[in-house]
Amino acid sequence: MIEEVTLAGGVVLRLATERDAEAIQAACVRNRDHLKRWEPRRAEEFYTLAGQSERLKSALGQYAEGRTVPWVLADGDRVVGRVTLNNIVRGPWLSADLGYWIDAEYTGRGLTTEAAREVCRIADQEVGLHRIAAGTLLDNAASQRVLGKVGFEPYGVAPRYLEIDGRWQDHRLFQCILNDRPATL
């Protein structure tokens, strides 16, 4: 079982649960403008409790299958961020993709860096991965600083990589090699 980790200011990094749907929905509504520049365009359903409940149920199903690890950053009962390991691949690759966001009121506190560092540790020690990849928009200097502080290295640029804020945008690609253990068969 993946443990809960307390970060700066008492914010907790913990696995998401179905009970988090309402707090996640409130966080998404509260941060809609803050995150717009960095995310895909969202249908109105995304900002509803039903929409977030369905997304969370899907993520937890993928977690049960070993394909995703969904965390929340919680300040008491309030969700103030998300961190997710997506697209977990086993076998000789042992890799996943990292995604994250932080509430507008919590930026600049080092929480994203702390959370990403803990997720890398957990991915290595508990999930058994070799590598984590991440991508940022070319001008997302804050996210690139987070990745650099945690040990991610840039390895390329992917043209028109993701549709973000309504258009296909280039991304700088990063990876963090967690260990050099042999893959188990």
C-alpha cells in the first residue's frame, strides 16, 4: 500500500479515494482560470460533481489494474492539487508519465517540487519503476524548474505534442531515471 506523506505546511500527498470527488470538483472550479493555459479545453461536464466522480472512478479502476497511481494534495478536507503517474508500462520498459497541478493559492511554496520528489521515490521503491517521463509547454518555466529540482533531464522537443488550451502545442520532454535495477520477468 502506498503511504501518505506530509509535505510543507501540513499539506498531505495521499492516494485519491472516491470520497474526494466533491473536493476535486471544487478545486477544478476554483482553479479553472489558473489552469486554463496549461490544460486541454474542458467540456462543462468536467466541472460538475458527476464529471469528477466519473473521472475519479475511472482513475481508481486503472489504479486497481496497475496502470495509474492517482494522488491528491490535501490541506485538511480541501484538495489543493493532483499528481498522477499515468500510462504505467511493465516489462522491459518499467516506465510511466507524470502529470501534476497545484492550486493557484498554493503556488510558490515548493509543494509541487516536494510532491514530485516523493512520487519519484514511491515510483522507485514501491511501484518498482525504472523511469518517469514528463512534458511541459515550451514556456512553462515553473514546471521545468520543478522537474529540474527533482532530477528530471530534458531529452527533446515534441512538435504539436498535445492539444492544450484549444491548439496543438510543442512540448519539452523530460525523464528521470530512478534506478538501474534489472527488469523482472
